[in-house]
Amino acid sequence: MTDELSPARQIWRAFGQQQVTKRLQYDKFW
């Protein structure tokens, strides 16, 4: 099982991290 190396999984993970960092920035801003 190479689920970790699947492109969709990588894209989804990158997208999730981007959302998390955005939320952290918003929290700091407010």
C-alpha cells in the first residue's frame, strides 16, 4: 500500500496544511 505516495493524497495534504496556516494567520490577525 503506497497510499502516502498517491498524488491525490499529497495534493489533499498540501491543501489541508494551507488551510491550517491561513486559519492561524487569521487568528493572529484578529
